[in-house]
Amino acid sequence: MPEYLKKGDTVGILATARKIDLVTLQPAIKLLESWGLKVVIGKTIGKEQNQLAGADWQRATDFQEMLDNPNIKAIWAAKGGYGTVRIVDRIDFTNFKKKPKWIIGFSDVTVLHSHINNMNIGTIHALMAISVKTATPEAIATFKKALFGEKLAYHIPHHAFNKDGKATGELVGGNLSVLYSIQGSESAVDMKGKILFLEDLDEYLYHIDRMMMNLKRNGSLKDLKGIIIGGMTSMNDNDIPWGHDSLEIIQDIVKDLKIPIVYNFPAGHIKDNRALILGKSVTLNVNEKESVLIFE
């Protein structure tokens, strides 16, 4: 694990994908400062090239400079969208491996989570800087706990689709669409013996089926110790309905796995996006009353 933050430490905010302006980031800046942290704004904030926060080389350079800056203890993605996969192969992680720092975000940042978790280094799956204004108090509180190294533990209400059981293992995963898109690349995270977290947004229901079938057929699901299904938000359907919602699709594909599975975990593209430390060992206990996730 990278070193947890303390008051006086510096957090860098930059854009690895879509463009964003400085005004939009003011709530995030004020939040970090209220925690006694200093903030450095990346050169990509305010830049634009069509949808993106500057050209690939500009976003990669901004990320590289913050990665190599010893005074910056954490890097927080300002916004998601699409574009991080276009810069990950430009990044030199040599110095980062020697002295890791926290990389924070979700959604498109799943590329970085997976790439870095393959180095046996932890990352924080939590709200983006842009999300601060709409995030629940619980999402913000757990983000702070994750940053400062306070104990994380979640008690989640029972869901009818859950599969009971208990497992301990390394937590990996993130956005299903991104994980699907990096299969076969060096950024594809090894899921064997892990507990897999999945969430997604704004996909067609048959896409969810297709992506989950890919994970099943390529063997990614067979050696898992557990599965955590987060927000499956704002899904779309065709004129001729697929016939099942996202959770029903997932349940059908994973129903034969003899591992604990929890549905409706509060993380993903929702206001109550609770923080998860990926790459860290967790214990998942799913029973008929509740699901409990404890970070070791």
C-alpha cells in the first residue's frame, strides 16, 4: 500500500480523460483543504481537444510529472468519460514502483486501477473530483477514511440475489465496460483467487450480457473467491426488450459459482459512491441478514 495521507500533504488533481474547467473543481479543492491538505492543479485542467483534456501527450505528461513529483502524495482524477486507456502505455512507472502514491478515481480510471494493481500496489476506487458537489456525506466520509488510513468496513442490506458465503482475498475490479475493453492487454488484471468488484453506467442490457459472457468464457470468473456488484445505473434497452434487467443478467451468468456474491453494493456511478481500496485484502461475509465487507 502507498503511504496514507496526513495533514499538510499535497494532492494533485488532473484530467486523464475528458476536459474540465477549474471553476467546476472548486468544491473538491475546498474539501481537500478542509482536511488540512494542499492542492496542486494539473496542467490538463482547462485544456481541451474535442472531448478530451488536451492531446494524449499532454495528458500523459501531466500525469507523469505528478507521478514523479515526490511532494505529491496522491493523484486524484478530476473526471472520467473516456481517454485514460490512450495514455497508460506512455507512462513510466519506474519511480512510482519504488515509492507508490495513491491514484484515486473510478469509471474510466479503472484502466489505472487494473494496471497498477498488477504491480501489487493498491489504489483507491472512490468519487472523482467533479463528484464532490453531488456526493452523499457517506461517500465523502469513506473517501477521507481511505485517504488517511482509517479502518473501512461496510454492512450492506440483504438482496434477494445474494449468494451466502465467506471469503478473504484481494479486492480488484471497477467498471465492467473498461475491464472488458482491456482484456488481452497488459493492463488486464489477474482475477484468479481475487474478489471482483463490478459497476457500470449507461450500457445497453445486451451489452452487459455480452461483457459478462466474455468474462465467463475467458475463465476470469471460474477461480474467483467472491463477487461484489455495485451500481448498475441508467441502463438502456432496445425497442424489442432484452427481457431481464442488469442484475438478473449477472445473476443468470454467475449462478453456478459456489462463492459469496453481493448485489447492490453502494459504489459506482451513484451519489453514494463509497470508497474501496483495490489491491487490498478484504473479507466478504454474505448471509441471509446482511453482507459485510471488511478491509484488513
